Amino acid sequence: MLVNEIATMTAVKVKEISTSTFTRVARGMKRLSHLNFIERSPRKVAICAAVWLLISSAGYLFYHNAFTQENDEFYRQGITQTQSLESKSGPFVLEKDMLSLNVAIKEMQGIEDLEFAVILDHKNAIMAHTNAELMNQKFQPLLDATPIEMRDGVQVVSARLPDKTEVVGFFKVINFSDVEIGKVGLVRSVARLHDNLNQLRFIYGAGVMGTLLLLLAALFVIDRSAKARALKMEADIAKMDRIGPYVLHRKVARGGMAELFLADYVREDGFRRKVAIKRILPHLAGDQNFVKMFTREARLAALLQHPNVVQIFDYGNIENAYFIAMEFIDGKNLGEVLKSLKRGLPADIAVYIMSQICKGLDYSHNKKDDATGEAFKIVHRDISPQNLLISYQGEVKISDFGISKARSEPSLTQAGVVKGKLTYLSPEQALGEPIDHMADIYALGLVFYETLCGKRVYDFSNEVEALRTIPNLEIAPLKDAIPDVPEELNRIVMTCLEKQKDRRYQSAAAVHSDLLSYKKQQNSAFGTSDLANFMKQFSDQQQST
């Protein structure tokens, strides 16, 4: 193999090793990106990865430069020594001074990697050789000789000896008065280059892997420390019975990201007010992704001040406990009511509840920035019975803006991630299309349908099934499920559920307007006090059972 080819192939091999190693590490990091230790210390992991890549790159440059110098020095020595032998041998070849030629040959014997040196006459007969036994014999050409280059009158070839030894030959013609009178040659083994190559490759590989192991060990130590701190913080948060001025009484609910407490806001002057405290789960308090989602929810909800939206009083972080303080709604969510009754609600109750939700949605959809007058374009994206609260005083409120979307806030949605409960997704959400307020109107239709029927429109076992089915599933008219439902109420619900957005209600205000018209047609005067009476009866029934 040519020395240049060895250098080139080695450089390519090392690049392949570096690239493949980086690719494997990158894939591994991607798979590991959801592991707890990376979530706890993402910046430290990124720094260690950058350090490893820097050291690997520096190692490759070191290897490449070292081999290039070795390779260049091999050629330089061979060419220089061949030229020296030619200059010393020229006059003696002409004079056939065998003694002087042998002296010149012996001076070459100290050359590193030398297989042999030879001086030939114009007929290619050996005049002097490092192996004296070959004197006066015909010079046998090297096997598989392949020209590499001609430099300064020296012909360089790659070849092998009869014993398979890989060599490089350096040959120069001896001229006298432009007549060729002989030739000199040096033949050097490339075995040392191979050994040096393997040694450098080993050093490079060992350095890369050693550095990786050291960094992984450092990450392990860092993670153990971070994990210990996280566990302590989790334990401290879990046993809290007070967050600043808020005294926690009892836990009333727990979700995937936060838990809800009944609490009192207590001031030093004795002022006391009942509130609800939503606190991020203790084991998530150190996860910045959840913290960002949590504070984002608080900022969005704090923008809204409306009777049909749960009010936010305060939010922040006290002793690592991230919390939202909101108005306490003494009542139940719509999902709890439907589940307990195991049937739909009477039309007048359902219409009143939905009309109140429409007012809250219309307000949030059209809320504007007081400073600029520009609409925030808030979309709830999770309108479902669980997020619609009904108080025992007859109030109806929208809660949980945790995954809402707004112009003023950066989106936290990742590619391929569906936001919202599967059973209340709009077709455009299932298709991954851009989302606007029309998705809330579709979800409102699904909740309205369920509130009247007592059963969900959609029922999917997994996300894939939902995404495949929702865009094309034809929803049976409400009158098929409730034959005696008034035609106008059927029309309102089914218009909310139009799959094509241009055929759907264009605003929550339009739905509210049609509901008011429907109530007039039905001569319904159902209002807040009636809903309060219903909820009181519901509560009494719950207590009796």
C-alpha cells in the first residue's frame, strides 16, 4: 500500500471513527434526553458534551499532524539520502571503483527502516549492495512496483519484497554528460509507519474514550449531588403546610403537573380570605420545563378578569414551591356532576351553563393588551367538563389555562405533541394544523353534546386512534340521541361541531346569541338562582348517598 494512501485512508478512518462516535453519542443523548439526570442538569450535560467534542477534535488534529510529519519525514529522508548516494557514487561508477562504491553503500546502512541499498551499472547489474552476496548479479525488480511520484530527480515507488514486506523504493539515475551510466536505489520498509499509525490510533481512541468516561463519571457525581438536592427539596415542599401568607388546609385535587389545596390567605393584621392554591408537584419543582409551563399558565390567567373565568390573585415561588393563588370555587366541576348523575342534564340547565361558558370564552378570545390595544388571541385548547366549574351559588367559570395558546406567550408545544384531551380535540388539532379560537368552539360543542346526552361523543383508547378517527368521524345529530330535543337546540350544538371551520360558529359570542334566542323561544327564565338550587339539591343528594 502506498504511504500516501496509508495517510489518506487513516485520516478517513479517523474521521469515520469521530463521525460515527459522535452520531452514536448524539443518538444516545437523544434517547437519554428524557432521563431524569439529564432533565435535572441539562446545561451541565451540554457543557460536558461540548468539552468531549472539543477534546475529540483536538485529538484528531494532533493525530493528523503527527502522522503527516512522520510521513513527510519518511519521504524527505529517503529522497535526501538517495541524492547523497548518487552524488557520491557517480564518479566511482564511471571509474568502476568497486571499493569506493562499497564504502558509499556501507554509509547507508545506518538508515532507519532500510531493507537494502544498491548501486547499478547501465546494464542494471549490481555493482554494490548492502548484501555483498548479490554483487555482480542482475538486479531483480521489486514486486508489484507502483510509481508514486518523481521528486528532485528521485523516482519513488511503492512495492513489496519476495517475503511480502511492504516497502517504498527511492531510485535515481546516474548521468555523465547526459548519458545514463548507472542507478542508485534505497528500499525502506513501511512497517514502522504502520506501527506508528496503530499506536497513534490507539492513543487517539483511548484519549477519546478515556475523556468520555471521565466526563460521564463527572456527570454521575454531579447528578448524584443534584438528585440528593432534588429529593431534599421535594421532601421539604411535600411537608409544607404554609406557602408564605397562604395556610394550606387540605388537598382537594391532583393532576399531572400540579395539586390543588383549599387554603386561607392570612395577613398580619388578621385579615383572612379563603383561596385555592395550585402548587406544582414537589417532584417537578426542579424541572424547568414544568416550571415554565406553570408560570406561563399563571401569566395568561392573570390577564383575564371576568365573572366566568377563575380569577388569579397571585403567583410566584416561595422556598422552591411554585404556586398560583386563585379564587376558591365552592362547588363541583361539570365532569363530576355528569359522572355522579350518570345521565345528561335537562336542556334548560345545560343551555344556561353553556351560555355562561360562551361569555367567558368570548372574553378570553378577544382580550386585548391595555397598553397596545392588540388582541392577545388566547385559545384555551382544553375546554372539557373537568375545566368547567359550577359553584353552589350558581356561578359558572372556566379554569385551567395550563396549555392555552396566546400571541404574547412563547409556545411550549413540541413538534408531534398533541395539546388537549383526546376526547375533546377538534379536527384541526388532530391534523396538526394551526390552532385558533375555533378549536375552543368545537370543544364547546362536544361538551354541550355530552352535557345533554350524558355520554361522550368520542371515546378513544389511544392517541393514534384519536388522530386517525377524529378528522373523518361523522357525528350523529343530537336528535338521534335525544329524539325530543328541540330542532333549534340540535342545530346550535351541531353547528359548533362542524368539521369545516367556515361552517362552524365563528365566535363564542355568536353561540351565546343563538342560545339567548333559543331561551326566548322556549320561554326559559333559568338563571343563576335556579342553578344554585340545582347544585344544592345535587349536593344534598351526594351527602345522602
